[in-house]
Amino acid sequence: GFLDASPHPSPGLLWISNLVVDQSQRRKGIGSRLLKAGRRWAAEHHLNQMMLEVQTKNYPAITFAQKHGFQFCGYNERYYPNGDIALFFSLSI
């Protein structure tokens, strides 16, 4: 698995672009450990918020984000080329 994240131009924000775990390795805590490492990195770099986006049809990702304290903070109806709606979630560090 891997976590792809970078500081966003908005002050204090770490934008999570991808959090990926191979399907055969899911539900083993790998995603949680990756997210924890990202949170630690953000804190070390004086960032105070993390944000991610998921497609509305990706229920496992939505529940994963909520399980880790991320809160729904908005949506964009034109975010994905396929026309799916993006849901945005944020977490204060």
C-alpha cells in the first residue's frame, strides 16, 4: 500500500491524493497505519488539517474516512471526468 499526500496551498493543509492498499491486503490495518504516518508527518511539518476526497459510490472509503475521524465538509458535482460527485472529508490534527 501507499499514501500519496502533499501540503496544499491552503495554509496548514495536507491534501491526501491517494491512499491505496492492495485488495488482498485490506482489513489488516495497513491503511490505518499509512494514515497514522501521514498524520504524524503533517504534525511534524506544522500542518493542522488533513483533507481527502472520495467518489460517492466508494462506500468503503467513506466509512474508512469516518472511522478515522474525518468529517464531511463538502462536495463537487463536476470533480471527476466520469460525472461522479466528489465528497470531501477533513480532519483537524
